[in-house]
Amino acid sequence: MNLTAANQLTLTRMVLIPAFVILLLYGYRGWALITFLIAGLTDLFDGLIARATGQKTTLGAWLDPMADKLLLVSLFVMLTLPGIGLVNRLPVWFTILVISRDVAIVLTVAVINLAVGRRTFRPSIYGKIATATYILTGVVALYFNYLDQPSRIVDAFVYASLAITLVSGGHYVLQVVRIGHQ
């Protein structure tokens, strides 16, 4: 199998996830922030490179969203854990909501593909905005945790993420309803 540059970036993101978790768990907050930033940048660049070079692959279509989900779930779970001494922890309800949205989307796509036949769900602009907002929320929370300084800015990003989670979730529901009426 020939791995494109975009696929290699996606795989790099996946490899950085355990490093990020370990660094944050052991209190290396600055290194965890840098590792997360690099992982977030691979998300930006893998798609740009794939489109610019015309190297969109089936592997990339599966790996990229999987890497995104793994990175974000790891981020939100780590920033929610009570035992690692973070001054800006994410609320448990928020982490559960974001993860539940992703699980619901994946399960819905699977059920539709099994019940109705193969359907392609193109990523919506709202889903892309949600992912970007989640990454920014993570960066802001990691930064203020690195400073060991409580911040209302983190709260503002949590509520911005909540809003886009609801909007993107609603948009996916409308897509499913539309497919059901075809």
C-alpha cells in the first residue's frame, strides 16, 4: 500500500495521541500543549495536502475522521479527569455530550448503510466548524492549565463548543431525515 503524504500526517496524528495523554497525565503540560498543537496542525494539513495534490484516498477517508475522533476523545477525557490537578477542568456533562454526539453519528451512519444501502455522508461545514472549535477549546484549556491559571475564557470556549455541537448534531439529524424520505 502506498501511503500518501496526507495519510502519513493522519497516522502521525494517531501516534501523537498516546504521547499527548502520557505527557498530560504526568504533568508535562507545556509539552502536552505542544504535542496537541502539532496533532491539530496535522488535521489541518492532511486535508489541504490531499486536496491540493489530488491524493484523496479511501484509506484517508476512513483514517482522518477516526484520528480526529481519537484525538478529541482523548483530549476531552483527559481535561475532564479530576485526579491530575488541572485548574481548568472541562465539565463532565460537556465531555459526555461531545462524545455521545460522535458515537451517535457513527452509529447512525452504520445503521443507514446496513439498512438502506451504502450512502456517502460528506462532512458538513458544521461538523468541520465543530472540530475546529473543539481543537481551539482544547488549546485554550491546555494553555491556561499550563499557566496554572483559572480562566473564564476556557468556559466561553466550552459554551461555544456546546453551541456548535447542538447545531452540527441538528444538521446531521436533518440529513438522516432527508435520507429516510428518499
